[in-house]
Amino acid sequence: MIWSGTLIYWANSVYKITMGADVLFRFYPPSVYKTLNIPHRLAEGMSYHFVFMWLFCINGLLYVAYLLFSGEWRLILPAKRSFREAFLVVLYDLRIRKQKPSHVKYNGAQRIAYTAVILMGFLALVSGLVIYKPVEFTGLTTILGGYENARLIHFILTILFMLFFLVHVIQVIFAGWNNFRAMVTGWEVVKADEPIEPKNEHEEK
């Protein structure tokens, strides 16, 4: 999605950080476009973006449906203590705090991040529809403040998704290979001499 969106962005590369008449930072300067061979691939980018948009949408709907019907949403939505816990998690990750905060399945930082990503995915879909068909989705266009505002929201969300992915990769590296394997396969390898904590009362008995 990000790659195909970059191909589309080439056609109207307007976002930059300026101070007066001076450009301090430009997203995707011409040299980047030339190096990555991005110019003149607008139609290709739009085709890929629309195809993967359906996969993105269907995958998101299935995931949200699973959370609702399985009851897993209770473990993901932030609780009252989540924000304080998230702060302690940040201190622990920065090696400022030695003791790791206790949690059930997801810590406070994860709860906030995963809930935010779900909302970001929904907003990315809505803003994408506005960019694609601003007239047909007039109501959504008005809610998002117009076409240009929807395009800016879509662009900012892309940056946030990339930052989320980057932080996730860094955390996986710190957590070790076993944690990464558990994320991909859904099961975790435990050494024979390591005690296994009971999951519920039946297992405890």
C-alpha cells in the first residue's frame, strides 16, 4: 500500500516543511523519485493501490469481527491504568526503569498502540474513499474538511503506520527471536526446565 501510494504521490508531490520562502524539508525530493524509478508510474500505482485496498479492508473487517466475537477486544482496549502503565513501559524500554511492568496479555503501551492502529486503519479507508470519489462521498468529504484535508490526513496516517512498523521491529529485536517466532506462528517455544504458569483454574488443578 505504501509503495503504490508513493507512485501515486509522485503526480502531485506537494507536502513539505517550510519557513517563510525557504523549504526546510521536502518529502520525496526529485532525487529520490529518480533513484527509485518512481516517475511516470501513476496508472500502475493506482491499479496496485485499489487492489491492495480491498485486501486491507477485508483483512481489517475480519480482524475487528474476530475481536468482537472472541471477546479479545477486552484485552486490547485501553483500561484506566493503561496510560500510566504505558509510561512505565516506555521507561523500561529506555532502560531507565529496571522492573518490567506486570500485565495480562498486552501491556498498557500495546493496548493504546493496537487500538490506535485499528482507528488509523478505519480513518485511512475513509480518507482514501474521499480522495478516490470526493463527489460520490460528499458526506464523508465534508466531515473530513474537504478533499485537500482528506489527502493530508491520508498522508499523515501513512507516516504514522511506518513509525508504528519501525518501533515494532525495534521492539522485536530487543525481545529476541523466540518472541518474533511467536508473533508469526502463534505459538511460543518454552524450555523444559522453565515453569509454565497455569492459564486458568482448570489447568491449575
